[in-house]
Amino acid sequence: MMPTHSGSFRFFRFFGIQVYVHWSWFVVAFIELSTRRQNYVSPVWNVAEYLSLFLIVLLHEFGHAFACRQTGVSANEIVLWPLGGVAYVAPPQRPGATLWSIAAGPLVNVLLLPVLFGLIIYGRAQGWVRGWPDGMRLLLTVQQINFGLLIFNVLPVYPLDGGQILRSLLWFGFGRARSLQIATIIGFVGIAGLVALAVWWESIWFGIMALFLGQRCLLGFREAKGLATLARIPRHTGFACPICREAPPGGPIWVCGACRNAFDPFSTNAICPHCQTPQVVTVCVHCAAAQPIARWQTAPRGARGDSPVIDV
């Protein structure tokens, strides 16, 4: 299950990116605040700690979104939920573009490390340990939260950022389908380790996280098999996707929007041979971009994207 807009409400918009928050985030916030009252003298600091977690996760997701925009495509939505956040990004299906879009999230956490560390050093120099103990404890906790999120996210477990970074690096040498297959197999091993930790620590949250990651990893493995099959299909060398530059496969693998029959739009000029309905756009099976057939025809003959490559 991926977080969706269902059960979420609009929170705010920033630089054209709409942020949604799932209702369950507030349930978890209430539970966390109720069980951590003893950490501070005033409950206000518990609220500040949870808001800091919210901010760190949000900055991480904005890192993904802004980096994806630099690759030339839009990224306009973020959903926050109890297991973290999801930036809806769809970079061009090239290893470099995918690598940058994924790596930018953890990079935000890396940049926060010296900022928080500097504040802690400054606070100690100013005597906050005695004069403002709750504030100092908050800074130390936020530093630990940020560092913990960074380490967890860069684990080579697909579909965590680390697993997707590994997949992007493998893509350069193994191609799109094979790199995803290798990353998901490594991911299954890592998820097994997370399940063992959940049992050892008797952690429900860790168990839920492992279950979620396992589901996404399985979907990634199935996607890799589909990509491998797709790579073996002969291509229309006279066409190329205007977005990812991949030549489309031949055969009746597109479905008419009117009669729901399968056909090959590149052999019929995007006119369904069953009902004669013209298709306004043709969807790329590689990057999911929908473009009029004329834009495919104007692409350089035989153009291809980077050779045969997901996010959380």
C-alpha cells in the first residue's frame, strides 16, 4: 500500500508543490506525545519535538521533488503519513536523472547534520545545558532523529532511498530491468533482517515498516520481470518517446480508450482499427508520458534513451 490522497487533506502549497497530510499522522502524534511526557519538564517541548520530525521528513521529500524538477519533469505532490512521506516524482527513465532525484532526499539530511551540530555547540557554549535544559535536550533529540532517518533511508533495501540509489548505480552497467531485479533481490535480504529486528525488539512499528517495504519490493521485482519481457519485444525504430527517447515496442499492447480492444498505434497512426477512433495521446510504456502520435513521429529516427531501470 502506498499513501494516497484518500484520507489525506491539503495542508499547504509551496513553490507549486501541494503537501497533503494523512489523518493517521495525528493519531500517531497523539500516541507519541502521550507516551513521551517524561522527556521534558513542559509538554510544549514534546510538541516541538514531533513538529521537528514533521519538518525533517518534509524537507527530505522537498529535496526529492526539487531535484526531480531539475531533470525536466514536474513533481507537484507530497503526502505525509505515519511511516514517513512520499514525494510523487517521475524522473526521466535514465540512470543519472533517477539517481539525482532519489539521492537529493538523503542529501537534505546530510546538510542538516552540521547545522544541528553547530546549534548544539553554540548552546553548550551559552550554558543552555543548565539554563535551558529542555531546549538543549530538544536539539540533541532532533539531531538523533535526523541522523537516524538518514541512516535508515540509505540502507540498501529497496524501495528505501538507499535501495533505489543502488538500483540507479547498477542501471549504468546492467540496464534498466536487470538493475531493478538485482536491487529487489538485495532488498528482500534486507527486509528479512528488518523482520528479525522487529521480532527481537518486539517492535510493532518496525514490523509494519518491514511489511510495507516487503510489499513494495515484491512489486518492484514483478516490474523488473515485466521490463525484461518488454526489452525483448522488437521496436518501432522510426519513432521515439519525446520525453524519455525510448523507441516503442511493436505489437498490440495499447488499449483503445473507446472500445477497449488492443492494437498497435504506431502501425495505424494512432487510429483504432476496431472502432476507427483516433487516440488523442499515446502513452509511453517506459516513462508513462502521454504524447500525441505526431510528437513521436518528429523524434529522430531510431532515437533511444539510455539502455535498459523505482522510488518510495
